[in-house]
Amino acid sequence: MSSFDNTHITALTDLINKAVQDVIAEYGRVGQAVPSLDTLEPGPFQVPEETPTILSNAIQAIEAACAQLSYTVAPPGSVMVNTLIIDAHQHEEPACLLVVTEARIADLLLDKPEGLPVSELASRSGLDTTKLTRILRLLATKHCFKEVEPGVFSNNRLSMKLLSSDTVSSIVGLLTDESLRASAYLNETLTDPSEMDGGIPFRRATGYQFFDYHKTRFPRAMVGWGDVTGKGFLAKVYPWTLQPVDTTICDVGGGNGHVTMNLIKTHPHIKLVIQDQPQVIEMAREFWAKEYPTAIDQRRVEFVPFDFFKDTAVHGCDFYYVCQSLPRDWPDAESELILKNVRKAMKPSSRVIIHDTVLRNAVRIRDSVDDYANAQIDLAPEPLLPNYGVARVRTYELDMTMMNLLNSKARTLPEFVELGKKCGLKFEKLYGTGETDLVEYSPV
């Protein structure tokens, strides 16, 4: 590239311009304009699996190209301080988000389009007026909440996701509280190892194992994560319509079965077995009795308690579905134990499907991932990073969160393939679904 060659930035602006036109066109197809940040209505495209592919691709291109363009033209020092440090869930903004989420400020502003004075918000939440004003003004500067007049704030399109009724608020709580607390000890845990914490930053920060510390927020946050990243793709991308009537799926460690509930609602010819710990199974029964009693009445769903570390899964199912929270929440040794207990239950025709994030490389080279013909690896157009850069950054941040909280990790495809080999499972195919993927195995 010559000293006068600016194609590296004009190519980015071309991507942005084209993607913006695609966004406008897709909203136009449903007779709507693109919502402004001030809009409180949810809009037509709320969940990834119901968003047109063209629109999803355009959003990714805009997020990735805008970030790459701003990083390119801004002074490096400014990028490091303003973006990579402050914006990367490390400091003041997360602390402010935790305050307003715990205080339920968005709830207090619900149905108040004209806003409320901070003095009233502070009185109703028990917070200091001056400090809450400064907190809300910082967040409004990042387009979360709106300052409608000095010292008066209202909800906007972003702050509505902080409502206590929205599972995204639990994700915000998890990332700005437990995750942030743990990440402060990452360097110390790496540079000054101690047997007392087992190499886990969260244990060094709190003295607790994560699941002994907060038992309510994490499950709800994982439900919210599934909503944000597209849990409904499970029912769409795999060829379930080709499976015979009464095909049986075992949801291993399925919690209340909220993900597979959508699957059998979409494909009612499938039967389901939900397996988890006894107390979780009881909650699952109550959840299904309330949300989908027809499946219970028609015996399309069965509830079987088990311990995935000790017990073999239900024998002879056609599919064993392992949701993203199982392999990601546990280090390799525990993940192997879980999958080996699944492998013992499989018949020769059975399949295992792991629904999880598959990390892509940030470099555009041919490597072991490309050696798998059945891997649907989507690469971003040049000059973007091949993994879509900032547009997919939260999957890499999630990897750090898992490391800091649980000493576990998100995995690349070669790591998934190797994990399967250790458990007697052969990689068959990767179904790309955006931020999460379906990894299919057969028994060796």
C-alpha cells in the first residue's frame, strides 16, 4: 500500500453505505422506518432467529466496519483509553449500569415518556440525587436513557432492556457485578498463582466458588443470553422435518427446557426427554405445566432426574442435545465426563448436538478449521477481520467471563473436535447460526 492509498478506509465506508441501504430496505419490506433510539416500541426484529439474513448480515457489517473505521482514524492513544479500556466492560460504565439495574431505574421510568426528575428517582430508589444524576448523564451520553431536560431522564430504546422483567437485565447484572469483580483479579491470578483459588479469579476476588455465590442471577442470565444470541435457531437450522415421527431428543442438563420447548412447538412430531438434577426437574415440570401443558397431556415430554457427572443419560434416544451452558460452564475434564456419560447411552444411529459458541480466528488464513468440509464457517468480507471483529466481540468477552468465573471456556472448532474424540464422538457437521452454532457428532 502506497503512502497515498486510502482504500483501506474507503472500502470500510463502502461496506457501511451498502449495509445501511440493506437495513432500510428490510424495514421497508415490513412497512416501517428504522426505529430511532427514542422509540420505546419493540419493533419488528427483536430476536435473531426471526431477523432476515440480509438484515443480520448488514447489522454485523455496520458494527464491524464502524468500529474498525473509528479505530483506524482516531489516534492510537485515544483508542486505547476511550475504547479498549473504558468501553470493554472494565470500568465506570459497567459500574453505573449495575447501579441503575439494581435500583430498577428503568422500571421507575416505565410509562413516563416525559421522564422523571432525578430527585424523584433518587428518593424512590434510596440513592443520592447528585450522584445518580451524574450516573444517568454518563449512560445517556452512551445512548442508554435520555436526558429530556436538565436533570430529567426518560427511558429510550436501549434502557428498556434494563427492565427487571427483561432477562437482559440479568446479563447486565452478571457482567457488571460478578464478572467485573473477577476480571479485576485476572492479572494477579495469572502472575501470582495460588492453590487457594485454583487459578480462578472469581475465587480470589470473593473466596467463593461461583455457583455457591450467586444461585439465582446466572440461570436467568443464561436464558437472556439465549434470547439475545438466538436460541430459536435450534429449531430452524437442523433438518428436523426430515426426522421420523416420534424421534426422541434427550435434553441433557436442560434446566427447565425452555430452549427445547420451542423446538417441539415448531416440530410437534418430536418427543423430548429433559434430564437434570432432581430439584431442577421439579421446576421444569411446573414450567411446562404452565407454559405448554399440551405436551405433558400428549406425553410428548418426559422428565427424568439425573446427575450428569455420575449418571448415564437416558439410553437409546435419537438425539442428545447439550445446551451451551454445559460444556462452556465446565473445564475440559468435567466436560469430558459429561459427554462420556452421554456417549454410554447412545445407540449407533444416535447423534449428539452441542449448541454453543464456536470461536473463529481473527486472522484470514487457511488452518485446521477449514479442513472440515462440513463446517459452515462464515467469513466477513475484506477489509473486515474474518471473524467480524467488534460485531462478534461479545462471544470473545464471554470466553473471558467463563475463564474468570469458572476456569472454563468457549472453544474453537478444532477444540470441539478434539473434545469429541476424547469422548468417543466423531465430528459430523457444524451448522453456523451467527453467535451460536450447532456442533453435530456421531458415536465412534
